[in-house]
Amino acid sequence: MKVSPSLISAKLEDLETEIAKCIEGGATSFHLDIMDGHFVPNLTMGPDMVKAVRRCTDLDLEAHLMLQNPDKYYMKFIEAGANIPLIHVESPINTGLLIKKISNQGQRFGIVINPETSLEKALPFLDDAYMLLIMSVHPGFSGQKFIQDAVNKIREARRYVEGHGLKTLIEVDGGITLDTAGICRDAGADIAVSASYIFSGEVTEKVRLLTRL
């Protein structure tokens, strides 16, 4: 299974070392939680943080835009070094218009759906999406418990992707441990995003265990 460590739980005072440990364990990308304090009740990374991460790795950087207005800010994160903006269908903007703009720029992107959002909300955008991110917790904070209903949504998404001959990757984020990652893999997920599990112990080994699933 591919692994995208979420740096929200990394030791930011030793970011370069934390990133190096993840890469040694086999991480294929990094997940950056961008929160504005409005779309979700927390405030995190800005473009300067993305620049700092980019200086440490050439791997893909997923900018998970938990923003009220991703259309106004997504380019700032791309310019900072993120190369896969992830757009929530729940953002109060014209999602279709933003996705069309991103696609016309030749930029890969992902669509994100929250636990309470049906897969149908994402389907109009999957033909062009590089990935579909299924949230298995409510976005905003790390360390939450995995929501089991996400497994059915992963299965449904896998059937849709394969049934329509799409190459869209299915990613899952929230409450991911070795056990829940295995369940998600069996349901059809391609990529696991993990924060607390990876950075609460021996980082390289935690990533390596997930990649072996």
C-alpha cells in the first residue's frame, strides 16, 4: 500500500529528519493539512511551511485544502511547492469551476469528501481527478477514531473507478493505524494517510509496516 505521512503530527522542530525517516520507510508522498480556522475549527500550515517541506523532499506534496475559499489560495500552495491540491466538495464555492481551472492548467488534483458526504457528490469530478480522498474522520484534528462507515464508501468508490475504467487513486485519511489501513486496503484503497500512528513511535518502521500491506 502507498503511504502518505501527514506532517501535522511530525516534530516540526526537526522536520528534515522526520521527512527523511518517512522516505527511508518507503513513503511515496507527503500530506499537508492546510486549515484556515473557518472551514474547520483549527489553523495550520501556510505556504511558508510548504516551502520548508519542499526543500526536504522531491516526493509529491498533497495540499489538503481545508479552506473556506480554496479558489483564492490554491495557487499560493502550488507556487510554494505542493503539486496535488485536494479540494473538498463541501467548500462553499463553485467546485466544478475551480476543478476546470486547475485541469486547464495541466495540474493534477484530488477531490475530498467528508464522512457525512455521499460519494455521489464527487462523481462528476472523478474522470479528471488524480485521486479521491475519503475522510474517515471529521477534518480538523489528528488523533480521532476511525469511522467505520468509510469502508463502505471505499468499496463503492472502487467499484465505480473500475467499472468506469478510471485511473483515479483512492486515498483514505483519518484514524489510520496498521489495522485500519489493512481494512481500507482490502476495501480498495490505494493510499493511506497517517499522522498520529506514524509519528507516535519509530517513524521509519511505522511507515515500512504500512507499505507492506
